[in-house]
Amino acid sequence: MDYKTLAANVKADSFKMAALPRQIRDSALNAIIDDLTANKEAIFAANAKDLEKAAADALPAPIQNRLKFDEHKLNDCISGIKDLIAMEDPLFQELLKRQLDEGLTLIKTTCPIGVIGVIFESRPDALVQISSLCIKSGNCAILKGGSEAGNTNRILFDIIYKAGTTAGLPQSFALLIEDRAGIDELLKCHESVDLIIPRGSNQFVSYIMANSKIPVMGHADGVCHVYVDKDADLEKAVPIVIDSKTQYVAACNAAETLLVNRSIASQFLPRLAEASGASIEYRGDETVCSLIGCKAADDQDFETEYLDYILSIKVVDNADEAIDHINRYGSHHTDCIVTENSDTAARFMANVDSAGVYQNCSTRFADGFRYGFGAEVGISTGKLHARGPVGLDGLVTYKYKLFGSGQIVSDYAGGVRSFHFKDLK
């Protein structure tokens, strides 16, 4: 398949997509809701084939959990699309209006990035979320999902594509890549693709970055932490830790390491172990092992994204040691402190170098839908352009529009005219 030509077609239509009024984009999203609902049984049947194959291939349990697309996942997707429709249009927003001189006005306005290539893991709901976000933000999308979700991805894409084009979106507003060779071809399309968002393992994301000239936005690992401080309310701490670890163990925002202040370790850890029962396998340092009789942890454990019911635990002397540990071993994704001391919480949140820093709540809140973004295309742990859950605001950029009345730079450089800067409402 000639992906270079296909990508060029998407690029050509991205200019049409960028100019579409909100009414057409929202109409397309409403049509997608209707068609997903009308075809849900066919979607579930396709997903059942993927699940059956995943079981036959003995894929790891976390992957099989991600792969499932049921009524609950569909309802979440539809709810996210409805939230997007209700949101303010991210395009054509005036960010700055400044008079440079009489008759010379500068306006900064939001606009789409253009063509976004998203390579995502075995979550079919991600295809719906990404497509919807791109439509709302006026971007065209090139999508590559995991092969293990092939049947589900194909039917979801077909439904979205038909609904979108019928509602007035350009013919190449979205493209689905289904073979693995297409990834390498996509990475060569730097003339047509403006941004790549990879969602996968550290090794995979590193491969993408090393093999393409296209800018990459995303994160490699999700090594998230919960630190239980000496001033923690232990009644809050136990459910926060358990939820952070187990609510959805295969997610990148699930906690992988627990840090516990030494002064409350003997009180807290046995309570945690009793409350969680056999649902979590603990791996701890010498103090932890003496308190709850778990497996010993090493440095490798503290830098591992388990994506499983395993939690490494370390006892620390104070909040500063916890902060140092997180900044050394963490992935700059999401980290939480459980404490009633507002000063300690403020120090933790100021000094932990992560996209999300929380006090007294589960790390699982790190999600575009839960932030009210409607959905997300992924989580970014970088510091340029977008950080944390990337929703609509992370999928737009801006342009400067300068309106003149015959001005030339020579007059200003030669002292004939001078600038008179004035911000306008």
C-alpha cells in the first residue's frame, strides 16, 4: 500500500478540515454517536472475535483487559463525545490583539496542528476518543491500533468514517493503518504528518523517536507513586493506595510504587495488607518485609511499570526523601502525597517534577475524561506544547495574523515611523 500517497491525501484535506465551522464538526460528532449506538451489537461481535483470539494466543491479562469493548466502554465513549460537543470551539479563538502602530494590528488565533498520527495500544476505545478529539479540534488523523484489536478497530473506524463524511467532513479526514509495516512507512511521511503521538512501551516510543523526523508527543512509561506522609489520615490512605493500584491495573496512571514515612509504617502497612488481602502482591525493602512478610524489592522494582497487581514499597524518613526517590525513579507522569499537612503537600507538589501532582486522591484521576476534557489522545510527560492528559487544548496551535495598511519595515528601521504598542480588547 502506498502510504506516502495516502498521507499526502490526508495532508491536502487537512487544510479543508481546518476551515470547517463548528456546526459541521459538531454535526459529525452527533452522527458518530447515533451510528455507534445503532451498530453496537456488531461492534460487540467484532470485539468478541478479538477477545477470543487474545485468549487463544494467551496474551497477558492486562492486554486482554484493555482489549475489551463492552456496553460500559461504549457508554463512556459516547459520554466523552457529548462532552466534546458541549465544549467551546477550540478553533478561531483570539488569544491576543495588539496594535503595533496606527493601522497595523496583530492578532494571535488558535488553529489546528494539521495531521496527527496516533499509534496506540490494544484499547479500541482509544480509536473513538482520538478520532472525536481530532474532529472537534479540526485535525485530520492517521490511526494505527494494536493488531490484537484489529476486528474492533476496523468496525469502529468504518462507522466513524461513514458518519463523518456523510456529515460533511473531507474524504481523507481520517485514515486507518492496519498492517505493522505501515508504521515504518508512516514515520517517513514527515512532509505530510505534523505530529506523532505514540502510546505503548518505553522501547516502542524510543523507537518512534529515533526513526522519524516528525515531532513526537507522549510518554514512555507510567511509573507512578503514592507517598503516605507522617501526617496522613490513614483512613484515607488505605483506599487511595488500593484504588491507585487496582482500579484499572493496566493503565499508565496506576500506582507502581508506594512510599511510606518511617514513623507511621508499622501502623499503616499491616492495615493496608489486611485491607487488600491477596489482591496485591507486595515487594518491599527490609523494613517492609519485616512488617508484612512480602518479597524483597530491588532497584529494578522501583523503576518498573508492572501493569499488574504488583506494588513495590519503600520506607522513607521524610517527604524530601520521597521527593528525591520519585524524581529519580519516576516517569514524570502522576504522583500523589497523602497528608493533612498543607505545607508538606505544597513542598511535594512544587518539587516533584511530574505532569500531575496530587494530594489525598487516587493517581487514577489522571485522565482527560476525568479532567473534563471530553477525552484524551494520550498523556504527555514532556514540557513543550502539552503536558499531562492531552485534550483539545493540546491539539491546537496558533498563528499570527497581521493586518496592515501599506506599512513597510524600512520606515521603522530608518526612523521615519515608530511602533506604538497597545493591547486591544
